[in-house]
Amino acid sequence: MTVIYANSGDRDTLILQHIWEGLNCRVIEIGVDSIDFEDEVDNALMQEENTLIICGHGTSHGLLHPNWNSGQYIIHENNVNLIHAQNVICSWCWASDFAEAHNLHGFFTGMFISNVQEAEDNFIHVHDYDELDEEIYSYGLYFANYLNQCLHNNVPLSEWIGGLQEPRSYVANFNQSRLAYFE
């Protein structure tokens, strides 16, 4: 199992570490100051045959470098063809659009609300920002721990979406309705 982790150092990406917590995996962590990562990432994409987890912040164009001002992508149209792992799991905003455009197979998040600004950008308005922030964090933690349990229990990726608890909030409903599994 290999993890490619774009760590922005914000709460949104730090919570993702729960996905692979306690699992035997190789973690390639790209931080804000990382500059020479391309060869290591490309080699990992080519070498991993079983399970590949790719996460951080992103767009429909791929996984963003944690220093967004650099304009760099870690996973993008020029290296996506190197992915050949049997199980591909991508958790970043718009990963499902990227996966669909590049014919990837696996489990992917769509637009995923991980902070209050993203909630507002997606027309979720409340009067109590602390309550909304707690709801977003709680769901993010639940989601990361759920993925971890699926990995620990070797649940087939095709069953992950159906195994999630019934959404109990607008944020949970929003995030879960945008998940995708591509055969």
C-alpha cells in the first residue's frame, strides 16, 4: 500500500492521516516547501500494484501541491497514466471528475466540504459558524475513520459508498452524494 499525501498543514489535510493510521504502508508526504518530488511520486505510481491512496487538496485537474501559489500539481494529466494499482482511492475535491476524465477505476471523492469557507462557497449558510465548523470536522473525522476501517477489513471498494451511515446533516449529505466508484 502506498500513500501520496499532499500535506498543506491545515486541519483539512491533517485529518486525512486517519485514513491510513495503523496500516502497513509507504507514505510519500509532500509539504508546502517540497520541491523535488516528481521522480519519487512517479516511481511510486509505477511501482504500486495493490492499493494506492492519493489525498490532499485538488481540483478536476489533479492533486494540488500544498503550496497552491506554485501552480503545481502532484498528480496530473502527464503522470496519471502511470497509475496501475488494483485499488485506487483518491480523496481531494473534484477527484471524481479527474478520475472520470482519465478513466481511473476505484473510489473517489467529489467536491468535499472540509471547512466553513467551502461550505459557504457551496451555499451552506448558518448563523452559528462554530456549530458548522464542528459538524464539518466531525464528518471529516468520521469519513477518514470509515475509510480506515474499510481498508483494515479489506472491504471491496465497490461496497464503500453503500456502507456509509445515513447522512445526518447537510454537510454529510453533500459530501456523500458526490462520492464515486468507477469499475
